[in-house]
Amino acid sequence: MAEEFEPKIVAFLCKWCSSAGSDLAGVSRMEYPSNVVPITVMCSGSISPLYIFSAFNRGADGVLVSGCHPGDCHYIKGNFYARRRIALVKKLLDYIGLEPQRFQMSWVSAAEGKKYTQIIKDFVKELKPLGPQTKLRRNL
Amino acid sequence: MEKILTKKSFPLWVKELVSYKIYAPQKNGDLWNFETIKKPESINLDFPNTVLPPKNIIFPQREVLLEFESSNENKLQVKETLPDDDPTIIFGVRPCDAKALTLTDKVFSGDFKDPYYWKRRNSTVLIGLACNIPPSPNCFCLSVGGSPHSKEGLDILMTDLGDKYFVESLSEKGSTLINLAKPLFQQPKAADKKAVEKTQAEAEKKITRQIKDIKKIPSILKNMFDSPLWDEESLSCLRCGICTYLCPTCHCFDINDEVASSSPVKGKRVRTWDTCQFPDFTMHSSGHNPRPDRASRLRQRIFHKFQYFVERYQNYLCTGCGRCISKCPVGIDIIEVLDKVRDYGS
Amino acid sequence: MDHNAYVPKLAKIIEIKEEVGGARPIKTFRAQFQNKNDFSFSCGQCAMLSVFGKGESIFAISSSPLIKDYLQFNILKMGRVTSSLHEMQVGDTIGIRGPYGNGFPLEEWKGKNLIFIGGGIGLAPIWSVLNTALGKKEEYGDLTLIYGARTSKDLVFREELEEIKKKIAVHLSIDVEESDWNEFVGFVPQNVTDKKPSPKNAITVTCGPPIMIKFVIKALEDLGFEDEQIYTTVENKMKCGIGKCGRCNIGSHYVCKDGPVYSWAELKKLPQEY
Amino acid sequence: MVNLDNLKKEANRILKEEKVKYIIGYKKSSNGLFTVPAFIKNPEEVEKLTWDPTCVYNLTRFLVDEKRKKAKEKEPDERPVGLIVKGCDSRALVVLLQEKFINRDDVYILGVSCEETGVLDEKKLAKTLKGKKVKNIEFGKNDNFVVTTKDGKTEIPAKEILAERCLECNANFPVISDILFGEKVKRKSDNPFESLEKFESLSKEERWTFWKEQLDKCIRCYACRSVCPMCYCDECVADTINFAVIAETTAEEKAQKIKWVEKSPVTSENFVYHLVRAIHLAGRCIDCGECERACPLDIPLRLLNKKLEKEAKELFGYEAGFDADVPSLVSSFKDEDPEDFIR
């Protein structure tokens, strides 16, 4: 039998909340799928849409952007900017025909290790039936 | 060899050529471009100019030159990746576009023969279609040594005579294709030949645009390198690549490594079209740029076509297809520019 | 099928020497072909070096054609390819294709006094021709080297220069005063004016930054040199090295093929676009 | 109606009084019907200026060149440039002002109102006339264009040959100007997103098939970004080398430049380029339609930008090019911005 498809997820996690949240999940030995390539960034507001397109271009099956809850941003309002920008990116990707499930955003605080694992679990579950992302993948 | 082929028989001839890879102009939206043909009957030779000349079949915009891969022991392997030499036919080549290939032939020959170009070039048969009506209002082939029924560079020239084609074989490659379906072709009658002559003479009259006194241009240009004309004429230039990418004679390229994995290294060395109209074309790594502005880049395009190439290869690097005029988003018109060059000289 | 000029031959780096450190570092590389060496070149010619995955760049060959064991290049860290070359170690593999360009007409210079004038990394193409002439010293007249850099630390081949000083006249210079510097202080063109080389039966070869070349030529003209006695090398951005990709042209000349060596008499007639 | 004589009079005045360096306007091309951008330096050349339905160019784009040129000059001429703008072009100007790319003093704005019409679509015109050669074309009455061919004058309803973006335009007079020619008449467009909504109703896979087919045509001539007044970045992610190189730029900086997009015109690379361009124009694109007009391969680029224009309006109540004093779409937010998509 063919091996089950394991989606590759690129997760852009803000240093102060979501990355800390994923660390908490780790040190608390919570179990969750190992499909994630985490990339820690200073703030969800610092994530250029280019990073997201590029992640899909280099073969990500799914991309997650995660930042602090509204009001909790270390830089006061970075995640509010991110919210706007990501909304537009999401609409655009959906518009050109990429499966909308492939691009997600979440708020995960440093205390929400559990929430983080749940988000990843759900994400992997949603990506599996979609199969590999080939639309935007570079195949040179 | 001169033959007559009825339009009814034309698809039957194409059917006999199925062992070849066949390209012909195809309509997509409002645009025509050369595409591969699956069904013989889908060839429609009643088309205006294709947006892109057929140069991208011989000299594709992207060509993989070689592949490289390093094994775990840090042993590097390099593999040359020459294109297939599948026998190929291009139908509906305009005489200007065929002539253009004779010019790029010169560039890709010489001391260093370009194997990628020649592998495709040698395996391709060019079947031309004479232009009874100029396919573009900006056609000016007559000024640059061409004509709407020029045979230069073609293996076969077809002339539309209403319900039939007058088919002239111009090379062995061409004759082979006709011989594959001999019974379909008839001997032309004297009237057919007359009709061809008449059609061709009329076609020439329909070309309205011209570069006057073009012979004077190269020597005038020689003294115009520092003219303020280039600033003037390039004021509206956007520095896009349309004029050169759509040009059947422009052939400049870039070479880059496209990497699939950086450690261990694995990737391809790729040649892509490039253009003198992009500012990075000549920019040194130090930031120094010998052609730093639009004026110098427009000048380069004009000089390359009407001075440098003439000096090097005794031909204009232009076949008068008019694409650069028709498609320039700001209406820069090479004929107008050359008119001003000529005025400057007198 | 003809040889495919785009496919480089593989070569191993056998020696790396740091010539200049700091913000504009220069290293000397020696490379040996993996297979039989049928690479024959003349002084002043160039080679296209590949760092696979990063790309290609063209460099003057700084070793003499008299040396068959290796090719030598002096490389200033400048961009993508040169930065990766600077990170390479002895034993690493690079690609080499060429030789490209015309080279110096050294044969025609027999019996003449040769004056080499270099600035910074511009010593690289000079090094090849200088050493070749030195190897057949009896065939030429007096050999002179006038060479300068921004500071004493920016001079390349410092050790070798000490050796060469024993054989020929060497006039060094640096742009600004340094405490233990005993030679000329000032720009290379000023040093040329100061040393007043004689144009009699002489040929000069000048390589360096464009601005230096410009003023050296002026200095030489003032000293009475004819345009035909002044040789220089031109560099432009190159991709193919074989006169096809279309970007290195000066007028109808492709520097990669018809250059990089020009006499001032020839270069003067071309558009000043380099 | 725009009175061309008045426009010329004003152009003449500002040149004579040396109030402007030069004027960017429209003139007839010497070979035919359509206009081309004109750079008028002397009062004697003012006669060349024209205004007709073929004035498609967004001349605001040339302020980018002007700014770059001026930056290189040692003693720059500080006078403004005279610029002729339509409604859409003026909105581009507002965005450049909003982004502080230019100053208000850099430009003397000669506004022309499209009133109830706009500019035409060359392709639509050619189709309507079935290949007949046009000799002249001008604005007529009752929302008609008067087209002269060898058969004489005919009136064609503007609607039939107007550029698509003009049909969807609801601000067809300059929002900013120093002097305005023509009336501030609002064209009634029922639905500014009509063409877009037709497309949006397709299924996800149909949309993908459509965009793949369209973007596969791209030859990366970069006419779309070259013609765009908003694409003024010194260095674009699609460029493979650093442009912003100064003497102090280190080799490492140059070497570490990420190649986000390969030069190869293949699906994956074309998508990154066009997606980045679309998102970078979100809240900035003012729908002058120049990218789509310039594209030699007829890629419907407006459909990409229009989508984000619509989302900006619907999600955030933001419209580009109307107010230079508000913060831009992506440098602002509201507490109540939607977040139903966030987990």
C-alpha cells in the first residue's frame, strides 16, 4: 500500500506568542503531527505576503500564519496589520483557485500550547484529502 | 519545384506529415500565436501577424543548458542537456520571420556554434505563407531588404490563390515534404504563375510604411552616438521588454543557475531571453552601469539593428515585421526614430 | 557534433591565498582541471568560472601560459559568484570554460620596452603578461611595473612583488600617506607622471578601474606616448563569453570575443560605453 | 465638454510664465489616429497638445521618471511639472502624494474630465469597425464617439467601444487639480465590479484553470509593472540583481539577495510575480487599466487588481486614490476589521 500523504506545512510564528506557544506544546510533551516547518518571525505583522507565496512556490502544501491575540501584540498593533494583510492574501489565493484550506491564520498565545497542537492537528487533517499542492509549486 | 495544392487537399497533405511535430498559428482569444497542432484540419492559414514570431520554437525563452548535481562525496557531475531533434514543421511562417532566422543564424554560428539553437534549427522545416495583405498596418519589410513574398530562410513558400495554394519548394527539406504526398499536388498552369505574379505585385503595393533612404542610416548613426535625439525619443520609454521580446531578430539572453537543492547542490543552468531594454542587462556587480538610462538603451536597440549588426554581419537586424511599433505601449515607432536620424544626417 | 561551449570543464581548487583582507577582500585561486588539460590560452585572455548553483562570472587569467599545471585567478569579492568563490576551500570543484577574448599581442612586442601600469585588482591580467615576458626576458627590452592601490594592504601579490623587484624596476604607490611607506604616495596616474617612463620603443599596458585608466592614458599622452603604444583591457558584464548573449558590446565589438585587450588607438574609435 | 483651446491657452501661459519645467500631455502620433505621450517644453509646441478618446495613457507614470532624473541632478530645477490627468490618472497622483513619493509642489495639475464617457479600447474599436481604417475620432454629444472613416462620419455609442475600466469607473473627473477642464459630471456605472463578479461565480477549479492559462502566456516583458505609476520600487522582487547598489554595498549584501522569482517564464514563477504585484497594488491600484492595455499577450490583469480593490472596499471600506491625507490600506486597521477567518 502506498504511504499516506503527509502534508508539509510552513508555519510563520511570531516570536512572542505563537512560537512560545509551540515551545510550550513541545516542553509539555503534547503530541501533535510533525508536519510543520516552523519559521519564527518577530511579529505576525512582519510577514510579507511574498513569504507566503514563496512558501507555496517552494513546495509547501499548507501555510500557517500565527500571531498574538488582538491586544496582546508585543509591538502593540502588529497583529492588527497582519490581520488586514492576511485577509487580502487569503482572498487573493482563493480567487486564483488555490484551495482555501491551504492557507490559515491563527491567534495562539504563549500559554496556548494545547490550542497550537489542535490547530496543527486540524490543519493536517484538512490538508490530507487535498493531496500535494502542485498549483504554485516550483518544478523547474 | 513549383506545385499547386487545392485548399481542400491542404489538410490531406498535413495528414501525411503526422510523423513531424507540427506548429501553426492558432487563435487564442483575440491573439494568434504558434502552437503545436494535433488535428490537421485545425490549421487555419487565414491569420494576421502572430504576436510572437516563431523564433521561440527555435530559440525558446527558456532553455536548459546543463544539469549539475553533487553527490554526498562532494563529487560534482555536470550533464549537457541538448534539446530533442524531433523533426518539426512550422506552417504559416511569415517571410519577415523566416528572414529573421537567417539573421539569428549568423549570431549562433561562427567560432562557437550554438548546439542548442542548431539542433532545433536543423530539425525544423519552415513553410512560409506569402502575405497577400500586409498582416499588420506597420509592416515595412520592403525597406529592409525583404518582401511580402520573400523566400529567404524558407523551405517552402505558399501563396494563397483563392481556392488553392501555389507551393514553391525552396530546399531539399521542402521537397521531401511535398514528395510525401505527391498525388495531392498538381503542376501549375501558366495562368497560376501569372496569378502569383499579380498577387505578389499587388501585395507589395499594399505596404504603406517605409524607411526612406535606409542605406544612409548606418553611416549617419555612426556620428550620432552622442546626439540629444536619444534623450528626446526615449522620454516616454517605459523600459519594458516588449519591443525586443516580440522582435523576430532580437536574440540576447541571460544565463542563470536554477537550484533545486543547495546542499548537496543540484540544479540546472538555464538560458532565458534577456533584453537591452532592462536596466540590469549591462549593470556590473559593482553597481556601475555603462548604459544607465533609457536614452542609452533606446540608442543601443537602434544601433544594434542599424549600425553594429550591419558592421558585423552586413545586414540590418530588422525584417520590418512592425511588431515593436504595433505593440509598444507608448507608441514609440522605430520608423519615426529612423526618420529623425535621417533628418539629422541631412 | 561541435564542442558545446556552454559546458564548463570541471576543475579542482588546489591553492587559495588571501591577498587582501578587509571590506574589499581579494583572494588568489589556483585551479587544476580534473581531466587532461587541453586548455591553451594566451596572456590577457579570460575564463568563465562556474560555482554550480550560484552562476558564472568571467575573470582574467593571471597565471602565465608558460605554466601548464594550473590556472590562476585573482578574485575580488564583489557579488554572488565571487562571494561563493571566497567561501570555497582547497579541494572544492568549480567549472571553467574558455579561454575567451583576444589576449595581448605579445609576439609583436618583441624587442620593445614594456611598461606595465596597474591599479588594485587590475594587476591580474598584467600578471600573466608580465610573468610571460619575464620568462623570456631576453626577447624584450626593459620591463617596468608601476602599480598602486588604495592602501598598502590593498596591494596584491606583495610577496611576489618583492621577488620581481630584484629583476625589474617596480614603482609602487598608495593613495594616502602611511607611516612606514617609503614609496610614492598618490594616485597611479600621478606616479606615472612622476616616474616619466620614456615612450621610446615602448609599449604600455594599463589595467585597473576605468577612472584610473582614463587618467593614466592622459598622463601617457602627456609624456609623448602614441595611441598605438598604449594598451588596456576593458571589462563589461558578460554572460556567454562567446559573443552571443549581447550585453558586453562596445559598438559592434563584443568585449568577450573581440576584446578585452585594446590599444588606445582602437578603443578611441569605439563609443565610450563601458 | 473639455475645451481644447482653453487647455492649450493654459499650457501656453504656464510655459511662457515659466511656472513649469515642461508639460506632460497627449499629442497625435505622427503615423495615425492614436495619441502618444507628449513632453512639451516650449510654448511653440503647445499646438501639438490634443485631447480625444484615444488619450488612454496614465501620464502620472512619468512622474516616476521625473523623480529619478531629478534625484541625479546636482542643481535640479525645482519648478513643478505640468501634468494632464484624467480622473483615474488623478487618483494615481493622489496615491503618490499619500505615499509621499511626490510632493504637491512637484506637479501642476491640468485636470481633464472624461465627463460621461472615457477613453476607448483600441481592440473593441477595431472589432466594431471590422477592420475599416479610422481617420479621426472625437467626443460627440449624447455619450457618443464620432468616428471618421473613409465612408464618412459615424456615431458610435461610447458604451460599445469604451475601455472596460471606463465602463466600470465611477469617478471620471479628476479628484485633484490646479485647473479643471470640462465638467464634474459623474458617469452612472451600475456596478463597478461587473466583469469581476462574472468571473467570481466560476468554481475554484475553473478559476485555477483560467488563471493558469492566462499567466502561462506571460513572457515577463514586465510591461505591466513598467507602465504602472504605482510600480515605482527601485528594486522589484522579480529583479535578479540589486539595483540599489551604492559604493558601500558589501559583497555579502549582494550575494545574499534572495532570488524570489526565477527568470524562467514558467507557471510557478509567473504566479509569484503576478501575485506579488497584485498584493502590492492592494489599496493602491486605481484601475487605470494600463497594465492590461500594455500586456502584449492580453492577460486580463485588471481582474487581479480589481479583485483586491473590491475586497478592500467590502472588508475595510477602503477606496484608493481619493484622499491623500488618510493612512493607506495596509498601514492602517480598524478594531472591527473582520477576523472570522482566523482560528
